[in-house]
Amino acid sequence: MSSSGIARGVARGLRRVGGGTVETITRLGFASRFFIAVLYHTPGAFRRLRLTLREIYFSGVLSLVIILVSGLFVGMVLALQGVEVLERYGAQESLGIVVALSLVRELGPVVAGLLFASRAGSAVTAEIGLMKATEQIAAMEMMAVDPLARVVAPRFWGGVVSMPLLAALFSTLGVFGAYLVGVKLIGIDAGAFWGNMQAAVDFRRDIVNGVIKSVVFGMIVALIAVFEGYDAKPTAEGVSTATTRTVVGSSLMILAADFVLTVFMFRGVGL
Amino acid sequence: MNRATIDLWVGIFVTIGIAALIFLSLKVGNLLTTTNAPGYRLEARFDNVGGLKPRAPVKAAGVVVGRVESIRLDPKTYEGVVTMRINEGFNFSKDTIASVLTSGLLGEVYINLDAGGDPAMLGNGATIAKTQSAVIIEKLIGQFLFEKAAEGANK
Amino acid sequence: MKKTRPARPDVPFDARREIAVQLSDVSFGYDRRRPVLKSIDMTIPRGKVVAIMGGSGCGKTTILRLIGGQLRPQSGKVLVAGQSVPDLDRDGLYALRRRVGMLFQFGALFTDLSVFENVAFPLREHTELPEDMVRDLVLMKLNAVGLRGTAALKPSELSGGMARRVALARATALDPMLVMYDEPFAGLDPISLGVVGQLIRRMNDALGITSVVVTHDVYESLKIVDYLYFVSEGRIVAAGTPDEVRRSQDPFVRQFVDAEPDGPVPFHYAARPLAEELSRVI
């Protein structure tokens, strides 16, 4: 290949990267304006309390099964693995501490967030995307009803309200699962299990921070879900791409946000 | 799916969610055991506080009676100054001994208070006179080796 | 629970004007470089049913969006009842859309609401009427389209024609001054076609409204409309009353009305001559 051919190929590649970056930044700007518009319509969402309750049902209640079952299994596996390692130092009695701190600080908010993104986030994206494709959003606009207030904001707040509750339930079921495996199955002393746990888990430091994390993750998932749905191309491929983007994007953002929050919360920087 | 059913399920969901949070706070965490109960402050000075951290428990006879509030270095005497918050209802005599102990081999570091016989009690802001610093393993080993070496030399 | 809404200023729409909708020299393109509409002039008198016809993708739906204020023309004026639509602010647009009903292709009913709730939607959102009045109005509107018995059904349980009629009831719920129809005849069986066509005409005359129908169904349109515009490649190529159209010798109109596969709108998509393509040595 001639040198001018290589140069042209490189130029083309750079142009694509540049175009892609510009497109991403434009999209980010659009998403930010969207977020502010959704927040602006929040009073409308709570005036239509019926709608928001319905969305809490669809996002939260319908995710209960997967959250509860996953929490239980995660807790049980944590107990199994934890005991195996702690036995080497004769510190099985600390199992409660290990399980509780892992769940409340990290696994509860993060895993519940990832599951929530896959189940509820993709459902919301698909719903809004399909509404857009079948012109229901346009019809609403033409009837002088702002779809952001009536369709988007209730789904956003439904997600934000559901997430902390789901994360708390995940952690609770996890602790219970660890109790079943550690105390009932393996035979660790129940008193030591609960007592050591209570002494080590601090309300302000661990539980409150865990709740803050789950609220932040809920906002991330809810925002990405409604945005991708609203921005989807009105075709079958468009909706499918949008749901994929919701799940992948939310998951990555949750993990990144988890890192940032953990640095601030648990390394003594700031909060 | 009519409205009444949805409302019912949302109500159940929110209730069990909040119940889970309460469970975590009380049974898993230490919400009630360390409330801002009324109490008073005591100070103690140590040559070495060891691995003592803020919010470490203060125990007497193994029972938690308070928490460590803050630890700082006195720039003049190079002592570690520990400020403790003792819960209301526990009074310690003026000749109480405060020592830095470790619960178990790998356990957490805490302050132990041994009350004496003095009828006069420590008031708010008082300083405990007698203290015993933390045991540093390296110094112990060094001391042990030194004694062993001295023993061998004397023979 | 009584909802209080902030008072909205009333924009002066003169519904008694002779000209309901006027487009003057309107040009528009979704992409600046490719105009979809070029210099469109259209006059729609009050109380008439006017059809906008043309092949697929020629810009008919775009005209409806311009009238409804969803799009801004790049040049020209769009007037509805004397008000310039692109110049309206948010409140003005809101007031406009309360007076204009739109029937979307395939209905666009809200799938999470029942038929009754769909028709009640504009009433509940824009008026403070008590529930029993809303109920009566909804049932009357459904009765006008002959679907009062479906009030409890969900849109997914309706056939295409029925969904279209429910959407018509919803579009006329607030007794608008102008109703726009986007392909109301698309995909319907012959009976439903007749029903929808008759409803459009009878609603228009009974409610004293103006109707704009975008369609490519020549047969049904000629039966019910007062005037037709033909749009091709972004321009108006012909216009007239149904009689004038039937008698017209304009090649485009003739191809459309007689459903000829080839004519001013070519059969073949632009390509090289067949002989040249076949004889190419690969």
C-alpha cells in the first residue's frame, strides 16, 4: 500500500474517532439537559401520585423475586467461602462481620443495582421506546400534555424510590442466607455470629453509606433507562439497541460510581 | 391489574423494604447501642496508644461503658492524649487505672478501666492519673531476647 | 383529589375566521441540505374537509406536523385561525393544541389505559370537570363512533378499524376547531374504510369543524372531501374539487386517480439502462 494510501486510511480512522467523540459529547449534553428536564417535572410526577405508584410497582415489586433469591444465594456463598478462609486463622466467629460488611457496604447496593438495571431498567427502556415508536409520545405532545411529566418523570422516580429498598432487602436476605449456612449448617455459634457483627457494623459508617450508594445507583439506572428509551430510534432494532445500551451503560456507570463513592466513604477522604 | 392491587403490592414492598432497613440498622448494625446517650468526658495520657482508634470501645469489667472520641499527640510531652466519652450512669473513682488492651490475639484494641477504692469520683473533663500503655509485641520480643542473652552471659 | 392548575393565558384564536389554516411559501427539510417541502401554498377554508394526497414519503405528514407546531418551517408562514404557529411560545402552543385534534396513523392509543381512559385523557388533563360529567362525555363520544360497548377493553383487544375510531373519539373529545388525520384509511378492510370515511364527514359537519386528511386512498377521499391537494417531490402539483380532479387531464393526477404504475411518478428507481447493466463484464 502506498504511503498516501496509508495516510488516507489514518486520516479516515482519525475522522471516525473524532466524529464518534463529538457524537458522544453531544449525546452527553442532550442527556444532561434531559436529566434537568426530568428533575424539573418532578412536582408533576408527584402530583400524579397514581402514576408514580404504578411505576414503583413495575420497577420495584416485580423485581422482588430476583432480588430476594439472588440476595439469599449470594449470602450463602459468601458464608461458604468466608468460613473456608477464616478457618485458616481460627477466626470463624468473625464470619458475621465479613458477610455483613461485604453486603451492606458493597454487594447489596452494587449487585442489586446491576440486577435492577437488567430487569427494570431494560423494561422501562423498552416501554418508552415502544411508546415512541407507536407515536404515543407524539400523540401526547399533540394533546398538549408533556410526555416528560407524564411518562418519563414517574418512571424515573419509581426507579429511584425502589432501588434503596431493593438493596436493603438484598443485604437482609444475604445476612439471613449466611446465617443459615454459617450457623445452622456449619455450626458457628449464633451468639458470636450476631454479636461480632453488631460490634463491627456501624450505622453511620456502613449502613447509611450503603443506602446513599443505592440511591445514587438508582438515579443512575433510572436516568439511563428513561433517556435511552426516549432517544431510541422508532424501529425494532432501535428499541433493541436502546435496551442493550441501558443494561451495559448502567452497569458500567454503577461500577464506576461505586469506586468513586467507596474512595470518599471508606478511605477517609471527605465524607 | 386494577389500582387496588397495585396499591396493595406497592404498600407491601415499601413496608418490607423499610423493615429490612430497620433490621440492618438494629440487628446487623449498632444503631441503638451507640446512640448519642447523655454522658461525660474523661481524658487519659499514654506513652503509646498502640492500635487504638477513635470509636473504639471503653470497657470496665468487659462491659462497654463508652467510646473513644479522639486521639491526639501532646506536642510538649509527646504523650498520646485520648479523649473518651463515658455514658451517663457510670462513675469511676479518682484512682481508676486506664489501660490499652487487645481483645483476643487479633481482636480490636480498646481501653479498659479498672476502678479503685477512692471515694472521690472523676468529673466531666477530668484526667485519669494512672495509665498503662499498649503492649508492643516487638518491644516484648526484644526484652525477652535481651533477658535471655543476659542470662546466658551470667552463666 | 382536586388538582389546581396554574391559569393559562388564552391566545386569541379566531375560530370564526373564513380561513382555518394557511400555508404561504413554506419550505422545510429535516436535513438542511435536502428540503422535503419546497414553497408550499395551501389554503384550507373553515368547515371544509380537505385532502392532501401524494405518494409515500412525499412530505404529507410533514405538513401536518408544521400545522401542529411540532416542526418549524425554514421559510414561509403557517397560520392557524390567524395565529402564526412557529411564533407561538410554550403557552401559545399549549393553547393551540387544546383546540386541535390529531388522529395518528394506526391510532396511537395509550396501551396502558383502557378505551374509556384513553378518550377521557384529554378531558382529565385539560378540564376540571367532575368525574360523572367526564364519564357522560366519554360515553357520548364513544357512542358517536359506535364503540360505546368497548369502553372497558384495552387497545390491544381492539381491531385496527376499531382502534382508529376510538382514536377519533379521543381526538374530538375537547370539541376542537380543527382535526388532522394522518392516513386514516391505511390498512383497513372495505367496511371499516367506509365507516371511517363517513365518520370523518359527519363529524366535520355535525361539530362545525375543519378537517385536514392526509391520505393516498383516492377512492375514499373523492367520496367525502370538498377539496384536494396533490403533493409530489415537495411541491403542490395539482389541486381541485373532487369533480375537477376526476375530469383533470394533468398527467400526475391521472396516474394517481387511475392507479397507473408508470407516469410522472416513475416505476423504476433511478438506475443505469438495463442493457448496459446486463452487458457489464465483471
